[in-house]
Amino acid sequence: MSNGNNQRLEEAVDLLRDGLKADRAAIVFRAERGSLKVAAQRGVGEEQPLSESLLLEVIGTGRTVVLSDAKGDYQARGNVSLRKSGAVSLLCIPFYDDMDRPMGALYADTTRRLGAFHRKELLYARDCASWLECGLAGRDNMPRPELEEEVRVSAVATPDPSEKKPDVITTPIGTSSSLPLSEQMVLFRSLATMTRAGVMIHEALGALARSVSDQRTRSVLEGLSSLVARGNPLSVALEKYPKTFASHACSTVRVGEKTGRLVHVLELLADDMEKNQRLTYRLRSALTYPAILTIACLVMMIFGPPYLLAGQLKVLQESEVPLPALTRGLIALSGLTGQPWFGLLCLIVGAAAARWVMSPGGRRQLWLRARHLPVLGPIVRTSALVAAVRSFSLQLRSGLTALDGLSGARQLCVDPELSQALVQAEAELLDGQSLTESLRASGFFDATFLGFFEAGESSGTLVKLTDWLATFYERELEARLEQFVSLAEPVLMLMMGVVTTLLLVATLKPTIAILQAI
């Protein structure tokens, strides 16, 4: 390597160590036969050498690695050389040749401070890698990277014990402010991505709060950021907003914190919410068209005669020709619906019905009645089962027990009969029964459902089989939805045809009789 390149390597390692206030820094190349060559280093001794397996992984895959706690991070478990290196926080970034292939890595670590490297330090290290690439390629068209002063100070500053931390939370804890499922999905997905990149959780929440325009969402995120910044775990901060985040999400995050797999758990939560949202959209899209046709048919039956056929019905009523029973009924209905108080009565009844549907008791009664409808009933039952199995699978994959999984699935369940079956299964499980026997004792689940759980328990693949079972029932739900739409459309068109025929018969038949009498 030329003297110019050696000088650029020495300058780059100095920039990396001084800019990040790292204890050790090095620039490593991949040599022949898979070995490593340290081209420049600062602070690296023979007693605690760098982790060769980590450097080879970064150079081989081109993946940036940022660890806030190298000894406790779940990604670093089993890496003996990383533990022997003594690194507490580390940052390792690949740099590339002209063919866009990784040829080496920039490495920096600390042996004393946890969470030493954040997002801006990561960006600075990438600037150092780009500056080094230009120099090794013989180009000098990039200025020397500089780290912002505020970041350099924050990397070494220690908190002042006399400084009082703010005790203000923008959103009052426990308020009714709730985030839609789509916004929660984006929150957990973004939080997982930023945490994986090395950003502290409270900083990630603050950055997300500044990036949203909705005041309700921003206030919740700022409250979470404030709670985490004061030393609360993320799960505790989420529990402060019980009307915003479900309890099963809080318990799942708590398991991720205890096992060191928080990023993985956040991604699982985002995936589960995305699947539930997609299922909700499918249900809505399948039921919207039949609902619109039904409402249009009812409106035409109730409000059509007094406004569209008012003149013709008046002529028929004043004529001396005997009118059929159907015509007399239509005239009576027209006189009733044409009264001003009838519209007000419809609004009152509609508001009362909506309030009843939104109440827990009304929702329970509505769901129980919908379960036993001929075609819609299987759709309702299957949709509730998909949501329950999906929630149970998520919590098993997060590391919760089967009992906690049943409890979380019950909290999300909207089907009263399924919820009662899960309560009974929890009681049986507490009495020492197996999971399959507990579910069978409830008398709710069919043989196919229980067969999957029994196979999963016996083979030790319950987590995998529950996830597959949720996908199986989701596909069954899609098939039932397609069947419902294919049946609903001709039935509704037939109903509209019957209504139109009745109107025509009720008005044209006596009209023809009047014309014949003239």
C-alpha cells in the first residue's frame, strides 16, 4: 500500500477515535484466505484483541453493527471473541472498493460507557468510511468529516446530580387518547428500526414525535419519551396509557426487555398489527358493498313513495275506483313517512341503535345473534378465531407462557362465546391440564383445531404450528368472504327487483283501472 494510502488510514483512524471519543479504534482489511489485517489502530492491545468473528461478519455481509451493551445484547450471545475483547459499546461499519464490494471495516468501541454511540455518531462514522473510500481510490473530492459539537459534548457529558429533570408529561396519563392500529403499527416498526440502528429508545420516541403532524399522536409519543428518559422501561411507559396500548402489547414488550430481544419483539408486534389490519380491511371491503345495497333498498322502500310517487298516489286516493290492498297499504305508508316528525323519529331511533351497538351489552348481543346467521355466522366465528390464534402465536413467539398467551388472546377477543371458552381453558390449565386438554374441556373448539395443538405440543413445535394455524383459518375466512359476496349480490339485486315490482304493481294496476273507467 502506498505512503499516501497509509497516511489516509492513519488520519481516518484518528478521526474515528477522536470524533467519537472512543477508547479503541481500528481500520481492518480482509486479507487472503479469510484472514484479517489491521491497517491502522489506536488503543488496541494484545491483552484484549478485537473480535475477529464480528469483523469478518461485517466485512463479509456488508452489515453495520451497533451494540449499546455488547455483553448483554442477544445478538452477541455465544460470541466468545467479542466477550474477550472487553468492549461495552461498539460500532463497526464496512467500507467498499470501486466494484462496490466490502473490503474492510471501521471499528470503534468503549470499554467503560454503555450506549455510547447514537444515530449522529453512526452518521459521522459513515462519513469517515466514505472519506476513506475516496482517499483509497485516489479521489480527494470529499472534505474531512466533522462531528457536530453538541454530539461530541453529549458523548462525554455526565449528568449533573443537582439538575432537576422535568416532571412534565404532555398527555395526561390514562386519558382516552388512543392511537389507531395503523399508527401503532408504524410506531413499533419505526421504533424497532431506529433501536436496531443504535438510537436510544427515548431519543427514537422524541424523533418520531417531531416527525408526526397529528397533535394527538405527538402528545402520546412525547409522553412516552419523557417517561423513558426518566429511567422507566418502555413497557412501564406503555402501561401508563392503558386506553391507548393493549395490555398484551405491554406484557410482550416486557418479555422482550427481560430477554434482551426488544427489537425482535417490536418487529413481531408490528407484523401482527399489520396482519390484523389487513384482515380488517378485507372484512370491511367484503361487507361494504352488500351493506350499501341493503341501505339503498330500505331507503327506496321507505322514502321513495311519498316523494317520487306523491302525485300519482294522490290521484289514486281521490278516485272513486276501488283500490287493491297493496295500493292502500302503499298510500298509508306514504302518508306516514311523509310526516315531518317521521324523519326526526328515524334519527332518534338510529342514534339509540348506534349507542346500543357501541355499548358492551349491545355489542355482545349483536355478536351472539350474528354468530347464528346462515351465511354471515361462519364468517363472524372464523374472524374471531383468526384474531385469537394470531395473538396467541405472537405471545408464544415473544417468549410468554401458554397461560399468558391465552390471557392475551382473551383480552383481544370480541366473540363472547370464544372469550368464555378461553376463560375456562385458563382455569383448566391452572389445574395442571395440558394445553390441548384445557381447550378441549371448554367444548368450543372443533377436532381440527385441537388436532393442531396436540401435534404441536407432542412435537415441541407449538409456536410454529399456531402461526400456521392462524394462516390456515385466515385463508378459510377469505374463501368464506368470497362465497358471501357471490351470494349476497344476486340476493340483494333480487330484493331490489321485488321492491320495484311491488311499487309498479301497486301504482300501475289501479291507474289502468281508472283509465278504463273513463
